[in-house]
Amino acid sequence: MARLPRPAEESDVLRRQQLLRVRGHSLAWVPPLLMLAGIALIDFYTAGEFRMITWVVLVPGIAAAICGVWGTAGFAVLALLTYVLADSSYPTWYRSGLADFLLVGIGGALAVLACVVRVRGERHMLHMRDVAETTRRTVLRPLPPDWGGLDHAAVYLASDVEARVGGDFYDVQQGLHGTRVLVGDVQGKGLGAVEAAAALLGTFREAGYHEELGTVAERLELRMLRHGRHLAALGRDDGDRFATAVLLGFPDDTSGVVDVVVFGHEPPLAVGPDGVRQLPVGSGLPLGLGELSADGPPPVQRVPLADTETLLLTTDGVTEARDADGVFYPLAADVARAVAADPRAAEPRRLVAHVRDGTLRHSGGLLADDTTVFAVRRAPTGTGRKGRSQS
């Protein structure tokens, strides 16, 4: 994939476009026109003694920075005409003739050329932004509210500011045996990690609909192994990637419980009005390393979960966030304080916002890894399950 524009570059382009528009109409032509008029007036009142009229060469240069190609060309022509009219009005001994005429003409031509380069670059930049956003929506698809009978919220911050999406992944898939949730983190960064995340999510979305949770876990492990073998066959040196993940199952026929499979990931935190607790579940090997275990994928473990409790899942960007002294972000303690101060902080949207802000505040805004915060709980009774059939 081609180099994607940095967010700072994009924001500069978009901010400039917004500042030069009023009620949908472009005002980019105003600054160069005012400059042209000002130069002409100053030149008129100085009677040509200071040769201010030659400064009109700056007008198409200003237009090249903020106007379109045709607008810049128009100002180049207008500047040349203004110069000719002003110069011809001078007494003979003040006229500069061909030399300054060529200066203004060549300056206008160069300004048009510069504008062509600028406009093409901005179009390419905005196109790459659209490509990046499409890639992000494909890997991390938007999730409807109360999807599969679950109240959920997520925050995702990619450490790779050029790719906009990295190796963290999450999804919710409702199916024939209940609703499943997958949150994980592919080892490494960059577009190779995005490829692995996309492969795992594709398998999860299909198997999560049809299969029992244990079978889904087996399919995920097999998919990671196949992905690595495919990369090795291509001669790439990143075929040994692995991924940590948490796979959750909310069965339709049983409330007050959640099924959990942990692939080398930090176990979820259960956050509720009574405080914060870590789910008492064991952890198996990460996805892609299952061949090292004689027991196969980690087992499905069913644990109690109150309807008022929200499961909080995070990736390394949160658990490994450090402050200036190298101290890790105290996630559980910070969340516990927030819930004690306001029990509504356990609601998924409030919870992910609090953890996001706490992580950024603790790390000073410097993320060493992709950061995902995902919170989920059963939706209140009566909300119902939306889009049951073929999602």
C-alpha cells in the first residue's frame, strides 16, 4: 500500500479549505485580489518612484497557495495586465519595459505550475485518507448499538499514525448459539499486523455465526497458522506472527454467565457498581502458537457475570502505558475509583471514555502501541436482539 498521509498534513489541508469557505462558497480569491489592489494603489500614490508595481509578481504566488489552478491562472493574467497598464501610465523615464514584464509573466507561469503540483498532491493525500478510512472500516467494521443484545462501546487509537489502523482488532458477531465477542492484538505493527487482524476477523465473523464457541477458538488458531504459512510461502519474514485475544460468548439460553477463551491475553475486568474484579479464567497460548501445546486451544470457561457488570477488555496500549517515571497505568485501581465516585462510570460508553482519557493522561499522549478499549455487557431487558439473521 502506498504511503498514507500524516494526520497533521491532512488536517492542514482540510483546515485551510474550511477557513476559506463561508456558507459553502469559496473565498480563496479574496486575499490575492486585495493584495493586487493594494499594490496598484500604493504604486499610484508613489507616482512610480518606488516601482511597487513589480510586486504584482507575488499575487499569483499567493493564489497558487490557496486557489485552484484556473483561479491562479486568472490572477497570473490579471497581474500581468495590471503591470502593463500601470507601467504604460508612467512617464517615459520611469518605465521599466520588457525586463519587468518578463519577470511578472514568468512569475505567473511558475505560480500556475506550482499550483498544479499542489492540487495534485492534495487530491492524492485526500484519496489516501479515504483509502485508509475504508481499510479501517473493513477491518474494524462499525457496530450497531445493542448489536446481538449487547450494550457495547469501543475506542481505538493506532500508534502508526500513517496507517491509521494497526494490529488491534475487535468485533461482535451474533449467531446460532448466542452472541460472540472477539478482542485481540496481533504481535508487531504496520500493515503486516493489519493483514493478520483482517484474516482473524474474517474467520471469526463466519465461524462465530455457525459454530459452538470451542469450535470458533479452533478455527481462529488454524486461521492464524494458515496465514503464517501463506506469508512464509511468499518469502516474507513476518510469517511467525502471533496474536493474543479474548473470545467471549453470551449464550442465549443462560443469563448471568459468560463463556471465555483467553489466548495469552490479559483477562477481562468485570466492572460494576460493587467494584472491579478480574475474571477468574486461565490463559492459553496466543493464536499462532498452538502447535507448541499438546492440549490444543485453551478451553472454554464459563464464569458468573451479573447483568449490572460490564466486561472491560484492553490491549497493550493501555496495559503497557507508562508515565515519565516509567510507572505503568494503574487500570484496575483507576477504574475502581471512577466507579466508586459514580456508579454510572460502569456503563460501556462512559467506561471506555474514562480509560481512554486516563491512558492518554498517564502516558502524556505518547502511545507506544496500538490502543484498544472495549466494554460490553448484556443490554437491559426489553432492548431485544437486532439484526438477528444474516449479519
